[in-house]
Amino acid sequence: MYELDAGGTDANVLWFADLGYMYDLDDQGLIYHYSPESAKDLPDTYKYNDGMGHEVRAIYSVLAYNTTQIDKAPKDWDDVTTDDYKGSLAIANPAYSGGAMTTLSVHVEPDNESTVGWDWYQKLADNDVKMEQSNGTLLTKVASGEYKGAVIVDYLPRNSKNEGSPIDYVYPESGSVLIPTPLCLMDNMSDDDKAAAEAFVNYMFDIETQKLFVQQGYVPMISEAAEGTEVPTIDDIKVLPMDVNYMRENSGSMLEKFTSIFGAQ
């Protein structure tokens, strides 16, 4: 990003967690649109702007909890605003975490009737929610029992659970938040380089590559890759709708309101 802001980049492939910035680049004509054959049947949730970019594996915001401290698993977002979690639930600070910022934006979109709204964040504040700067810290503190639960990206508690930690997680029934981490190609390549870049994108959707993502705890784009594992598929997970333009246009005001509820963190 810094190279682009300074006037250019030698990078031909970008894979990063800022969908809004990718749209900004596309608006400037800097993205080479390419749609691999293996991604043609992906739901629109996982591909953007007619070949601008694609998810190659999925990450979601979910609810994790310590199994030695919580007897009844939460089912939906409101379940972690109860007395059971008073002073012992944590979230990542959206001022530091891109995933938390995306979750906040999806949660408070004014035209999104299926999401929780600012009232949910006020309930968290009233329930003495804790704040951390990163998902990794959230994982450590839930696994250790310092927190009973957390809003966290899904692959972290999945991997920790598989390693034997007293932690489990749920995808909220009303819908999880997809944390976009799309792959895209820059429109700064020769024809030969474009062919190589297209081959790389195709490789990312190859079934063996998708199985590697599953081994790392990620949800694959090709559902066949998850067969025989505990990793869900994109068909198993309900996703809350996301308005990228709302996030692009209102990130500053959302952070201001978040701070007005929780104070400076």
C-alpha cells in the first residue's frame, strides 16, 4: 500500500485484508480483472466486481468460549451479552484490528435488518466487555480462562481446540461476518506476466492447494477440500450481508461512535 501511495509498485499480485482499498485501486484502473474457471460457481459473497478479486479461503468472525467456564454454548450474538459473560467477554478493538472493523461495519449497517446494530455494542459496554488489539491475544486469554469468551476469527479457536485447548466456537445462527482477504492482480504486467499471474490464481483454486488451506484451519472455497475434516464449507455457514461502500464511506464516523460508547482504549 505504501508503495502504491508513493506512486507505484513492482508487485503483480496482491493478497490482503482491505477490501475497501482494493475497490479504491479498481476505481483508479489499477486492477487486472481475471475470473478463473474454478471460481465461476462461487457465491457472489466470495468474489468481487466481475473479476476484480476473489477469496481463495474464508475467514469469519465467530463466538469462541472457554469450555471449562461456559456450560451452555452461545448460539447467537446476543447470547454473549448476558450475565454469564459480564466482565469476561472480549473483542478486538476496531481501531487496531481490520477484522474487528469489518465486523463493526457489518453489524451496524443501517439498512441491514438481519444484523445486531449499535444496541448490541451498547449491551457489551454495559456488560463490561474487555478490549484487545489483536485476535491472537483474544485466543490466548480465552484458552487460559482469563476470558470466558470472545468475538474472534474462526480458524484460531478451531486450531487451538484441535491442539487440546479448552476452547470451542460457534458460527452465530443469524449469520457470521466474513472477513474479506481477497486476492487480486495488478494491471501493470506484460502479457507473459499476466499469463503467469493467471496461472497462480488458478493454482490457488486447485484442490490440493485448497486442502492445504484446510490443514491450516481455513474454510476452503472448493468444498470438496474439506471432506473428512472438521472444517465446515462455505455452504454450511450463513453470512451476514456486507455493504462495502458503507464501510468505505463511514469508517471514521463508526470509530467515533464506537469510542463514544466504549471510551478511548
